[in-house]
Amino acid sequence: MCKQILIAFNQEHNYSYKLSISVGVTQCALNENVSLQQLIEEADKLMYEHKRAKRLVAH
């Protein structure tokens, strides 16, 4: 849904840039001993890996 909204926005507005959104997501089991900071770091790492992969495909 969000992707479709961004595509429509970018098509309707002829700006010199394109809007985009990046979100990092990870998961853990409730009984897993992991801190919020560790979860954030993992989600951030995965988000940047995904962004790098998208850039490589685009070029």
C-alpha cells in the first residue's frame, strides 16, 4: 500500500527527486534473551543490506 502511494505521488509530482521509504524489520521469540537495542541494530543492518542490493540491481 505504501509503495503504491509513493509511486502515485512520484508520478503526479515532477520533482527533481523521487520519494522513497526504507524500513528495517526483524523478529525474535518471546523467550529469546535479546535487548531492544540488539533488535534495532539487526533491523537496521538488514535494511541497509536490502538498500545496497536494490542499488546494485538498479545499476
